[in-house]
Amino acid sequence: MKFESTPQPIDILLVEDNAADVRLTEEVLTESKIHNNLIVANDGAEALNCLRQQGKFKNSPRPDLILLDLNLPVKDGREVLAEIKADPDLKRIPVVV
């Protein structure tokens, strides 16, 4: 017998402050048929809260992939990347800038 399994969705954290870019990313991911759960953080502080599962992200899954904008309000993307790579629990998550 052959069993077909449904692939597990990829949890993606999109760190983006521009609403138009968020919509565009959502459209591209939908059209690509990549089974995913997209979590959106609008600034660097929210991104770190999501990664640490704090505040409104308390019940969010740990992402499998991070799409990171470098020019962010509150906490710059470069600072976020530095904190991710300095944290032993987070540094293995792939980050696309």
C-alpha cells in the first residue's frame, strides 16, 4: 500500500513594516502553492517578541524561516539579525534578508 502524506506547513515569519510588501509576499506565497503559515511582525521589536513567544505572539509557533527587512522602525533589521545569531535557541533558523 502507498500512503500519501500531506506535507507539514512551513511556519514563516515575515518582518516587514510596509503593508503593500506584506500583501505582495502573501500573494507570492499563495501562488507558489507552498503550504505555509505566515506570521507577520511589523517591526524589529515585534519580530523578537514572536521569536521568543512573548506578548501577542505567546502562542505563535517557532518559525522555520525568517524573511527580514533591514529597514525597520523601533529596532532595525540589522539589530534583529545580530540578536537572532547571538541566541543559541534562534541562530539555527534560516534568515533571508
